[in-house]
Amino acid sequence: MSPSIGDWENQRAFLAVLRGGSLSAAARELGIAQPTVRRRLEALEKAMGSALFTRSPSGLSPTDAARELGVHAEVMAAAAEAFERAASATPTVIGGTVRITASEIVGAEVLPTMLAGLREKHPALRFEVHLSNRTQDLLRQEADIAVRMVRPSQAALVMKHVGAVKLGLFAHPAYLAAHGEPQTLDALADLALIGPDRKGDELRAYTDIFRLPPSQLLALRTDSHLGQLAAIRAGYGVGVCQTPLARREPKLKRVLGAEFEMDLPTWVVMHEDLMRVPRIRATFDHLVESLSAYCADSA
């Protein structure tokens, strides 16, 4: 194999271009000069004897070969990042980097307070929090710990069911004062309801619960749950929110509490091979305790 093909720096440059769609985006991701990215990519293409990208109006488009190589490059990148996290700590000390993946709402609105408390106890800890509603693969070491709202089915994972977060309908009091408080689910059709845009499962749930198609029902549509929460806080209308999170908001009022409530089962998950790593076990145990209390607060 050519040294240029096996060179990890060339592969990193390739992966960054694949992710970002341009040399400039790759340079920003890697923190290096754009000509350096170009040189590494060209070295890889020369060694392979074929182009990996073609120019298009939107940037650099990957070839079929690039897409296939990208799958393997992502695995290698995840392993390299896991290696760096493992190397960041002394084995017997609770310190170093822990990568956590969680949904937007949990990662942005719930975890920061919990992690702040843990770091007060262990100042040598550092955290990478990946906010995404996409399930990260713990077996491929994309993250050390995951907070999930779907029960994992993979083997070799340690999981703890911490309870269920209750969801309710909430609105800003100023909005309700101006438009009236609904007394039935049917009355929501006369109000500005906030909900999903293109997520099929959530759209179907709204149709089933509110008995109207989203095109007729929703006055603001976004698949970002943070975006939905921001709209509720701004007084745009009525939307779904986690009840313990809403309790922290003195300006949010629950509506139709007797008619609308949903449970969101929650698990904290890690790979079984990481159970004996002090920084990860301490974070796992802390999140289990903290999220259990959070779920209990939603009852």
C-alpha cells in the first residue's frame, strides 16, 4: 500500500472535505491552511489513481468511491478520538475527557447543570457533549455515554432505565391572556400550535392526538425541539415541553393537563468495556442518579 494512502493526515483531510463539502470547510474543521488540505487530498488521490471529488455549484461532490471510503474513515476517526480521550486521563484518577451524546433538549437544557455539579466534585473532568437526535453508535466509540429515549437493542451495552420524562402542553401566560386558554384538545385548532416539520413519526403522532393533519393544525413547524421550546418561551403559541423543564420556567403555564400527557422513557447507556474506566463510570453513575431525580420530578 502506498504511504500516501495509509497516511492518517491525508485520510483526515479527505474525511473533513467529505463532511464539509469544500476545502475551506475542511480547513476550518482541522485548523490548518486550505492549501495544506488540498495538498493532502491530492496526495491521496494520486496514490489511489482516481479522483475522490468533482466540482459542483454547491462545492465538492464525492464520487462513489469517496462515499465508500467515507464509511471506513468515519470508523477510524471515531477510534482515533476515543484513543485521545483515553490518553487524556490517568487510569486511576477521575479526570480526562468524557464524550456524551444526547438529544438537543437534554443536551442543552438538562445536562449542563448536572455536569456542572459533577465537575465541582472532580475538577479534572472535561466533557464533550454531542447534541443530536441521531443515535450515536457506542459500539463504534462515537461516544462514551449516551442518554437515549429509545431502549438500546445492541449487545455489549450497559444500560440503566432512569424513569420516564413526562411531556405536557405549555404556553406563555401572555399568549393565553390574548387568545384564551383551551378547555379541550379540539380547541387547539383555534390557537397557534407549535410542532414538527418533517419528522414522520412525530407528524403522525400529532395527527393521531389532535385529529387534524399538521398542515391545518400547526402554526409553526420545526424539527428542532430547541426551536419549538424557544417559540413557546417567546409567546408564539402552544407546544409540547418536558414538564420538569417547564417547571423551571416561571413564565410557562401548562394547558389541558388532564387531557394531554405523554411519557418519554429514558436510559443512560455505555459500552460494557468502559465500566472500569474511572472517569466514565463516575459520569455514568452521576447521570443515572441525576436523571432519575429529573424523571421523578416530572411525575
